[in-house]
Amino acid sequence: MLYLFIIVGSMLLIALLNVLYALPAFADGGYIWVAISTVLGTVSVIAWDGIQAFLIRRLLPERMFAPSASPFSVSKRERALYRRMRVNEWKDLIPELGGFTNFHKSEFSSPSDAGYLARFLLESNYGVAIHLANAALGFLILLLPWCSELAIGLPIALVNLVLSLLPVIILRFNTAPLRNLYLRSIKKANASTAP
């Protein structure tokens, strides 16, 4: 719900500031064009984020996102940074969209099951990659005619950047302990099957 308020509030603020300060840059019917451009820009960036997520899931091999994939490992220093950012205090405010893959990362039900932990890490790694792509490539909306005015397209892309990076922080914060649990569960499974 918080994201919805931020998105709607940002659209209203972007449109209002453009009407107050940048309206002369727009042609006749400026008020209407500012409103339409702001709504179209927001819808466009959300759609673009979804397309990127779909393409990453469908085109990139799953092995790139495996639980042990090194690009997704989190150092102690990085985790300490997230602790200083007090991630635990606000992480539940950020929506978790695991429903699209039928795996909710907001629920943690099998901390000793290696298969479950592997899937959790896989989905988390996909999430990190997708949200980073959304954050970086969201600026491509500036190429759209209704977002070509920097006063409209740039703020929309910046809001998208922030809203995309927040889940990355949460996912990265959770990766280190999840990976430790995963490695421990694999060791335990190997020890129990050893002759």
C-alpha cells in the first residue's frame, strides 16, 4: 500500500510542480498535457519494469541465479551497511511480489530444508537482478514522446530508481543468513548420507 501512495503522490507532485514552474515549456493545453504525460510516464515505467522482469526470467539461464552464484554474495561490510540503514525496521513496508512466481519471500517456512532454501535464494537472486535492471533501465522512458520533457520523465525515472533499489537492499540484506542456512543444511544432508 505504501508504494501505491508513493506512486500516486509522486504523480501529483510532478504534475503540480510542472504546472507551477514549467508550464510555459508545454504547448497549448499545457495543463492537460502535463497530467496525461505524468500518468502515461508512470504507467510506462511500470510496464517497462514488468517487461524487463519477464525477459530476465525467460531469457537468462537459471544457473546465473543459483544459490552459490558469486555476483549475489554479500560481504560482511555490505550487510553492516544495511544494518546501519535499519532495514529490519522498514522492510515490511516494501511490497513483496513473489506471487508472480508462486514463491513468497515474505514467508519463511522451512529453514532447514536445503531445497526450499535453494529456491528462496534463487528467487532472491532473480529479484536483485530484476530490480537493479529496473532501477538502471527505467531512465529509458525519457525516450518516449510523453516523457521527453525532462521535467516529467526524469522525476518519474528517479522515483522508479528509488522504489526499485529498496527491494534490492532488503533482498541483499537477507541473502547472507539465507546462504549460511543453505550451506549448513547441505553439510547436514551430506553428513547424514555419508557411509
